[in-house]
Amino acid sequence: ELAAWTGVGTVLGTYWVKEPGGTLRGDAIAHGRLLDISSTDYDQVYRLDLSSGDVINALPASGRVTVAAATGRLAPALGETPVPMTVYVDEFGTVYGRAAEGSAAWSHALAEVVTAAPVIAGGEAVVVTRSGRVHGFNADGPTWTFPDGGTIDPISVSPAFQDGTWYVADDGGTVHLINRAPGSSCARSLGLPPIGNPVIADGLVYLQSIGQLATFPSGECHGGLKIVPSAMDTSNSIAVSNGVVFTTDGQLLFPFRPSEITGQSLGAGEPVGVWNGPFVAGTDITAAPVVAGGLVYIGTRDGIVFAVDELTGDELWRFDADAVSYTHLRAHETGRHIS
């Protein structure tokens, strides 16, 4: 049971702490009672029991798995019953689909570099590549590739999906809207290389770039584009909740409404959005903010997880994963040097 606290406090207890093996990369993906996390040392995806942390099984690959897996229901080629599956990619560009129970389903060699996590939505999985291609999969394997017979600019961030349309942002700052049902597509050139995945909320598509945030109406190929100042020093995706954008800038977490923010207010640390000022984590924020249940969660370079009130910006609690000490302990045990 987690320790009780009054006001700002530190969570002292955990449900469980496990070391399934090797270096873990990519986000941990929870679905039902299962938790999937990628391993780069042992070329596999661990599937853990979320209630106990015990490893149920390991999904194998032919190379390191360096990006997060995706889990969800994929439509079969024949029939109507969606299949719960995990989709993941190894360093050589081979895509794997595994049923929820862990039995082998299929693998497909793209022979392309993949640096963004796959996404499952609308009954299909999509994998984007540094070669500038978008690949679609169903429960039985590959189904389509965009563009047909060509490439676009390299793609480094995961796509977003809404109402039958995939939104793919390439490194050149163009967002491609791909709708498989009518077989149509269009491209919106924003001129802003993306930092983090596109986010769709409140009828808008949000795309973070260095120092700027672009928005345009979802589903629209023309018009409605707005570009406003945003965080300058960030490598994280944004989060959007109730029209408020949460972005990070070094040690700072900013909430703002795109219609209200200015470059001067960001630089001067003036009140922004719905808070009196930015939340200061004390060290660089290295994980994208996540908004859920009225809280904004962020993680830092020294292993601290903060829970911040979405409406006030007040810290409600923090958890110290002791990442720095643990890293040095592991280095000592294995004889590795950590600078």
C-alpha cells in the first residue's frame, strides 16, 4: 500500500520493483493486466503481469528492440472479430505481430530503419520509417504502404489517428493526412520539423517544433493554420487537455493556451495559461508530460516522477526511483564506466 501524505509529499512505497533483464527502452505499455516493455540487451519485449511485475513471457526478435511496442485490437483480413495483439519492431526493421497470449502470429521484414514507436488505432497498426514510408498492418500482416511506389521525407515521430485519418509528420515539416477508406491523402506543409508526435484534441491537430507550436483543424487539408511561440529547449512531445497545451523547457513545465501565449511571457517567466507560472522540476525533464485524472505527470533525468495539479500547477506528490544511484550500482556490478 502506498504511504499516506499530507500536502506535498514523497511516495515512499511501491507496489513492486522488478528487473526483468537487460536495458529497457521505450515507454512501458499497459493493457488490461499486462505490461509490455522493450529490451535492447536481450532482443525481445517482456510481457509482465501488471499486478505483480512477474514476467509472463518474452516476445522474441532478431535484433534489439529500441522503441516502444504498441498494443490494441487489429482487424483480421477475414472475419469481424478484432484480435488483441502486440506489434513491435527490431533494429533491422522487422515488424512483429503477436497475439495477446504471446503465441507467434507473423513477422515482416521492412529492411528500413524505424526510430518511432508503432501505433495501433482504427483496427490497424502503422509503422513509419526513416526511409520516408508509412506501412499498415492488420491482424494477419502487412496490408498497405504510403506513398505507393515512392517516399516522402524521413519520418522520426509516431503518427496520430482520428476518424479514419492517419496524421504523419515528416522531418521536413509536412503533415500527411492519409485516409484509407476513400483511398485519399493530402499534405500540409508547415515548415516546422516536429519534436514529438502530432496530438489531436479539441478538433485541432497540434505539432510541436523548436520554439513554435502549429495548430490546424483536424481533417482539413487547407486553411486554419496558426503558429505561436512555444518552448525553445525541449525534446519532448506535448500533451493537450481541455484546450491547454503542456510543454517542457529544460527544467520547466509550461501550460498555455495557444491563443494567449507570447514569446515575451515565456522568456520572462510570467503567468502562463491557467497557472501563476511554470512548474520547476529542479533538473531536466526527460519524459513527455502525461495528463490523466486531473494530474500532469513528468519524469526527470535524476529519476524523479512528479504529479502536478492540472489546474493549479501545485506539486501533489513525487516518487524517487533512485535512477542515478541504481545506474552507478549496475555499472559497478558489471564493470562499466559511467561518466
